[in-house]
Amino acid sequence: MRARPLPHASASPAPPGPARRLGALWRKTSLRHARNQPWQTLALVAILGLGVGGFLSIQMANRAAVTGFEGFTDAVTGRSTVTVEKAVGAFSAGELGRIRDTVGLRPAEVVPLVEGEAATAGTDPGRPLRLLGVDLVGIQNAPVADSSADLLPPPGEEPGLWSILRDRRSAWVAPEVARREGLSPGETWTIRARGEEHALTVRGVLPPGEGGVSVPPNLVVLDLAAARSLLDRGGVDRVEILVDPELPDAEALRRILAEELAGVGGGAWQVLLPGQQQAAGAQMTAAFRLNLLILSLIALLVGLYLIALGMDAAVVKRRREIGILRSLGLTAGEIRKLWALDIAALALAGTAAGLVLGSLGSQLVVRAVARTVNTLYLETTAASAQLQAGDVAMALLLGLGGGLLAAWLPLRDAASTPPAQVLSAGRFRPGLGLLRRPGLGLVLVVFGLAVLWLPPVPLPAGSRFPVAGYAAAFAWLIGGTLLVAGIVRPVARALAGRRSLPPALRHGFQRLRAASSRHRLAVAGLFVATGMALSMGIMVGSFESTVVRWLNVRFQADVYLSAPDAGGQPGVPFATVEWLEAQPEVRAVLPSARFPVPLEGRTVLLAGARYPDLLEEEEFLWIEEPLPLSAQPADADSFAVVNETFRYRFGKGQGDRVTLTTPAGPRTLWIRAVKADYGNDRGLLETDLRALRSWFDIPFYTNAVIHTEPGAPIPLETWRARETGLQFLRQGELRATALRIFGETFTIAQAIQVLGLGVAFAGLALALLTIIREDAASLRTLRCLGLDERRIAKVLATEGAGLAAVAVLGGLVLSLALAALLIFVINRQSFGWTLLYRLPATEMALQAVAIVATGALVGWLCARSTRARDRPSSPDS
Amino acid sequence: MDASSPSPTPLLVAEGISKHYDPQPVLRGLSLRLDPGERLALMGPSGSGKSTLLHCLGGIETVDEGRILFRGEDLAALDESARAALRRSAIGFVFQFFHLLPTLSARENIELPLEFAGVSSRERRERVEDLLAAVGMTHRAAGTPSELSGGECQRIALARALAIRPRLLLADEPTGNLDTASGERVLDLLAELCTSAGTALVMVTHQPETTRICDRVLHMRDGQWIGEPTPAEE
Ligand SMILES: Nc1ncnc2c1ncn2[C@@H]1O[C@H](COP(=O)(O)OP(=O)(O)OP(=O)(O)O)[C@@H](O)[C@H]1O
Ligand SMILES: [Mg+2]
């Protein structure tokens, strides 16, 4: 017999392949764990699902809000064109050429327009008409579905269409004008413009508008050249770029064109995209949405914490098994592979659960606000609450990627630690080592404070990016997490040292004093989640009180007179204001004119208002109270009241001087006061109306507010009937509309807040459940030592409440800091506004107490459920 | 002490107790009587039901038939919290695997049952220090269980069980996990502490030499006594 060397490890003749061996091992270990402890496995999957689902539903709810607002603004303005306007003066032929060159061969048509006022002359003279000059030949090629398209003459059957279009006397009138003047095609009609009478030939009646866009009732369309000579204009007032709305990427093309045109025009052109001229408050809702987005990004972090929590639990639960397997000869690599399988399976199940939870959650959120949302936001909301492919990808990334990442650290430790150490319980401390570094947390918090002095970074589009704010938020969030996680043990140690405490409480703290990595993760996740939810509450509260106060200041007059955004008069005629002032019901009419002007390479809104009447009639939110006019320096041409944004943007406040370039030469304004104004984030420079009119050739007012005699009925219908191209609104209606828009946003924000709190509650409950369940042996020992259910319940309730209390206290501090950051740094740097800082203290206190109570309740329930499952028995069993 | 002469007031009496873990019977009609301060050793092959019997005697497991009287009170007639109260005040456990609470130091492990028994802080401190000295662990009192050796853990577990000065100590293979020298040491301690406090002992063991500290040895197989007649059978 030949001597055969003794096999080294395994005597089996044909060992199975490594893959099959791993597979078999996985079935015998992991799968059996899952089957034998379905409850724990379910809890793990639920934690993962909650992480993914919480993030997804907040994401979707936020998207519903955002698309809702976009739909809303489109519906309000009805514009589908890019509009180029000039701050001062008309477009020259050269400028028009530059616009055409910029648009080039792309599927968009350049339509220059001239707009102006005229009046009827014949039997009913003096009625205002709005003249619009369009290049009628050019517009024939335009791919239009815009309000301007409705101005086209009906396709002519006669051969001489071109000659008609080119006829300087051809006019097309609105149905309203035709009816009132008794006009039919072919008739001759006389109008007055610039003090002269002109005879026109009516070629047709304009078709009524489509899709809710109505033809202004006093509109008269002429050929561009005819209108220019009638109105005595050297250039064109406005250029509209029509993009075929049927194009699949029409929206993108509009955006690109707008950007390019803004670049070509420098500060001199004002380029407006559809929906950019907004109803009051749209600016502010944009700011609010930005803040919401920032807060909901934090939800991502909460999700990651929850996932890390689940993974850590999975690893720690079986670290003994890792030690045993390694002592049986498995390599660290093989263990890692085994676990990768495990984690992938867990993460997949969790992600699937998260997708279900996420869509359920967002449906709930959307349904909660559905009734009001649908009237306001049209159908967009429902569609955006659907799961999209991107969401699924995001969920997979978060669940699988986050899961692997979160499990990697504890796993790497467990797999590479010598088996003896793993097996000798306690000494081996797995889990995220990072969470044991409160010192680093402190450094991060201080870093966040230091970084606050950084100025915002200017962006090419003219806005500014508050780097400091975001960097500080991030540093505080992470630093706070480390601090809070690190503080659990010392706090619990201090409390456990109090020998006078009731024994159940004291032992609860003793358990917490040895907080495991999962305790720390649970605290970290809860800290971030409560910080997010509570700062959301502060944000909503601050915005709400600011908005209400501001709207009350903004809409003090009884009637608000303006030109409608789409159609109608281009502005409020001087004559209208004079006529209104003569009415017996009217106490004061305060007109104002405003238009963008370039200043130091940026654009600001220059306004003229009727001082000092304005200061007498209305109240303001002063940041800096007006100085007396006597303080005005001799070299200043006039004074100005600026808004807060202006002060931040240009660094100029009370007493400083600003020099403007005007057609009448340079003019110096002395800044007299600074007021809060949340409707404008570019900067407002408001001066005396008379001064403004003497420097600029202003054709009409932008708007006017009317204060009526107290108690006098307001003959709004009479005024409306006389001034058909204008819009008269009662202040109450305006304020109600604005408040309603904000109300919807707040509802969604509150829904997100509820969701965030829900995630916090559920995450806490699940975390505590797994922590306590894994420690069943200790509970059995306590029973053997004679603790009855009530006492054990007290111990666990203390543990849960203590855990929650540390996290919630940290979360409170975080929410105060984050909200202050949003209000005083981020909003101020990106919009130039300071909101009122309002603490919904009672609400916050209630939420904090509720979370701590949840911790106690979960501990209590755990004690009860473990009793139901394990009858009192020896710790051996 | 004469074990065969029944004293008028037995500490613990078991009468015909049976127990099964479906479908297998574990204890079959066992009877037992234990006087105050008496020490009893239980021996028998693995799986014969020794641990189960111990758990039943301590009230952490219920019996299917028969009854267990502790100081004349039927354990089955007490509710769970009354049985817990009994364990807080009169019955101590020592386990083969120690079962110290991992988050507490050695000192705190001993102190815990005293706290729940409502002993005053000052007296707790005294008793704990005495016990630490008695088991020779004063110098390691601040260590947590994971930092202690097996023998050290068992000494702490012993001190914990005796802290409440129980009338009855139930010990399940208290030396099973220890080397001979440590085992001897723990055993001597056990005898000494029981004697000084007048505590009765029921000790499960596989090592015949450990029965030297006991007054009586009972042998079990398949949930029944073998050899000598059970002392409760008159
Ligand atoms: N919780 C349980 N569920 C089912 N069967 C059990 C349970 N506890 C014990 N058994 C069974 O009861 C029988 C007696 O168990 P027990 O632990 O009392 O034996 P033992 O005499 O202490 O053995 P050892 O000397 O090995 O500790 C064994 O067959 C065991 O399998
Ligand atoms: Mg046993």
C-alpha cells in the first residue's frame, strides 16, 4: 500500500466548488436565521423600507408641489413665448438684427412688436384703444399657438393678400371694438393717436381667443410699419420669440434662447420666459420651495441612517456566527461574500418595501391636500405623485448602494477581526466607528460656525449661491450627529450614577450607559429626523407669519388697478388716473411706474411712487425708518426708498448714494429708508414719481392703488365698464388669492413635516424593538432575578425614553440652528430677505414630548411582547 | 445533620411533579423535600431533566402535574408577579453560563437584585462590599463581565445570587465551566456562604467530587429518581 499524505484539512474526496459551498452555507445560516426569526427579519426589512420609502415619498410630495406651481404659473400667464424687452427706450434696427442672429435657424420666429395707446375719434370719442403693431408678413411663417396667433387675419380668399397686409391703413379689430363701433370689414374708421386723426380700413375682426386666452377687448392690430409711424416710434418696443409649442423640446429651446439672449443683451435687455411675470407672491413661493427642497434632502440622510441601522443590526446579530465560521476555517473573503449575498437579499426586500411605502406615503400626502390642490394646480399633481422610473432607480441606489455601504464597515471589522476576539463577546465592538467620535463632531460644529463668515458666490445668472449656508448646514448636521451619538453614554452614565433613582429607572440608564452601536445609530437617525421635521415647522411658521404680515402691508389700498398680464392695456394711462382722482368716492390714487434698469452691471427695478402721499396713506415694514427730507444732501437729485434685497445686493443702505444713467443724464439718488419687500428678489429702488417722469419718457403707469373714502360704496363695475383694458381688483380678493397660493404650499410643507415625524416615530420604534429583542437573554436573566413584568417594562421604557430624549434634545437644537441658518443666512444671501423668526414653541414642545413618549411606549410594549413570547424561563433556553 | 429525619417545617416540597415538552415527557411524577439549610446534589445523565426540575423549583417554569410548595405556599397558586417577588427575596439562581448582565460592572451586577428588593443604598453598599470580599473579587469589582475570566464571572454570579440572602439557592452546574482549581474555590465559597446565611441549596452537577459539600445526593434518569427512594415518599 502506498503511503498517502494525510489531507491537511478536509478528508472528503471531492470538495464542492467554492460557489456551491457558499450557496449551501448561505442557505443553512442566513436563510434559516430569516426563517427562524421571521419577526426580526421583518423588522430589518421594515427599517430598510422605511428609509427608502420615507425619502421617496418626501421626494414625490415635493415634486407634486413644484410641478403644481409650475402648472399654476403657466395657467395664470398663458404665455408660451420668450419676451425680450428693453429696460429703457426702444430696440434699434441693429439690436433687432442681433436678436435674429441669436435665434438663427432654430425653429422659432422673431416677432417684433410696437405697442401704444390710441383713442376712438368718431361718434363715441375718447375711448382708449390699444394699438399693436406686428410684422404681419413675417408672422405668417411663425409656428404659433400663442395669443399673438389669434391676431392673424383669417386666410384671405382674395388674391391680393400681400397687398392688404402691406397696406398701411389696414386694421384688424377686436370683436368688442367692432361691436361697439359698429364696424364691418371693408369700412373706413377714424382713430386718434398722438394728437392726430388717422383713417384706417377695417380688414377683419380678430377671432376670439382660444384656451382661455382672450383677445383684449380694445385691441387694434396694425402692420408693424403702420403702427410705428402712427405712434411715432423709432424702433420696436418688444420682441417676442415664438417657439412651436408642438416641438417635443419646446420648453428646453425656450430656456436656451432666453439664456443666450440674456447673454447677448447684457444688462440692457430683459428676457422673460413664460410665466415669469407673476402674480404677487410667486417670487416668495419660489424661495419657499427652495427651502423645502433643502429640508427634504435631509430626508435622504435619515434614510441612510435607518438603512445603516438595519444593516448594523444584521451584522451584530450574527457576529458570533462569523467568529465560529472563521474558527471553522472560512476566510475573511468568504465571509464577506456570504454577507454580500445576505445584504443584497435584505436590501432588495427592503427596497421593494420602500417602493411600496413610498408610493403609499406620497399618495397619502397628495390626497390630504388633493381637493384644494386640484382646483389650483390642475391635473399635474396627480401625475407627479406616480412612481417614475427615476424614483425606482433612486430607491435601488439608496437601498442597495446605501445598504452595502452601511453594512460594509461593521462587516469588514467583523470579518477581519481574529475569531477569538469576536467570540469572546463584549471586547469586540463592531459598528460605525465614526459614531464614537464626538470630538470630531465638535470640530465640525465649530467649522460650521466659522464658515458662516464666507460671502455668497455670485452665479452667472445674477443670483447668488449661499455656499456658507449649505456648508454650515452640512457640517452641523454631521457634527451634531456625532455629538449626539457620542453623548448618549456620558449622559446615561451620569444618570445611572444617581443611587437615589428608583431601581427600574436606574437600571434603564445602566443599560443605556453601555449603548451599542445600534443605540447610537438610532439616536443619530432620530436626531436628524426630528431636526428636519422641527425645522420644517419653524420654517413654515416663519414664512406664514411673514407672508401674512407682508400681504397685510402690501394690500392696504381698497382697489388695486393694473394692466392684466396677458392682453389688455400695456399699462395704466395717465388720463385714467386723473379721471379716477376726480371721482367723489376716491380719497387718493397712488400710481406707480416701475421698470428694470441696469445698475453696476446688474438689473434692478426702478420705481416711481407718489411721495409723500404714499407715506401718509400706507404703512410699511421698515428695516430702516425714513429719514426726514431735510436731511437730503444738496448734491442729490432726489431721494430713494430701497428694499432689503437692494441693501444686501449692493451693500448700500440709509444715507448712501446711488447714481443712475437716465436719458436726461446721470442722476444721483440719496437713500432715505430701507423697507421689507418679499415680492422682489432683484432689488428695488423707489423714488419720487415726479422726478422719475422728468428723467424718463414714461408712456403710462405700471399700476395704481386707490384708497376710497371710508364707508363709500366702491362703483367697481362702473369703473370696469369704462376702462375695459384694465384690471380692477378689490384688495380683499388679491389678498385672498395670495394667501390661498401660500396656503397650498404650507399644506404640502406640513404634510412633509408629518411624514418626517412619522418616519422618526416609526424608525425609533423599529430600532428599539430590534435592540431590545436582540437582548432577550438579559431580560430573561432579569426575570430570574425576580423582576416582574411591570418592573421590566419600566426598565425598558426608561431605556427607550432616554434614547429618544437625547435625540430629541439634540434635534431641537439642530432645528433651531437650521431654521436660523435658512432664515438669516441662506434666504438672506440668495434672496436678500430676512423673514420673521417665529418659533411654534407649543407645537414643537408637543412633538418633542410625543417622540419621547413614543420611546417610552415602545420600550413598554417590547417588555409586554417579549413576555407573551417567552414565558419566564431560564436564560439558558 | 441527619437528612433522613424530617423536620417539622420543610422549606420546599415537590409532590408528584410532571412536565413535558411536547411530545416528550421530561419530568415524571417526581417528589422531593428540602429542609431549611439542607444541601442537595442532583446528578444524572445529560437530558435527564435536571435543569428543568431546577427551573420548576424556582418558579421560572411551570409544572403540568403535581405541586411545588415553597414555605408551604403552592407556587402554581401564585401569579407571575408574586413568583417574581419570591425570586427577589428568597430564591437565588446560579447558572452554568453565569448570565451576568453584560452592561453592568461586577459590583453593579451584585447590587442590582438588592436595589429591586428595596434595600437601602447604604446597606446595599455594605453588603456588596462584603460579598465582593467574600468571593475575593474586590480588586476586579469595576470590571464588566466581558473583561472577567469564567471563574471570576461565576464568583460574581454566586455573590449576586446570595446578595438577597435567599432561603434557597438553585445552582445549575456552577463549576461545570471552570477548571479544577477555580471549581474547588467556587465550591468552597458556596458551602461557606450557604452555611453562614443558613441557605438551603439544590445543586446540579456532573462531577461526583463536588457532592462533598452536600448532605444528600439524588440521581435522576429520564425524569425519575433512580436508586434510593425519594425522601418525600413516606
Ligand atoms: N424549552 C424546551 N423545549 C423543548 N424541549 C426541552 C426544552 N428544555 C429542555 N428540553 C428537553 O428536556 C429534556 C431535559 O432537559 P434538561 O435541560 O432538563 O436536561 P439536563 O438534565 O439539564 O441535561 P444537561 O445535563 O445536559 O444539562 C431534554 O431532552 C431537552 O431536550
Ligand atoms: Mg442542564
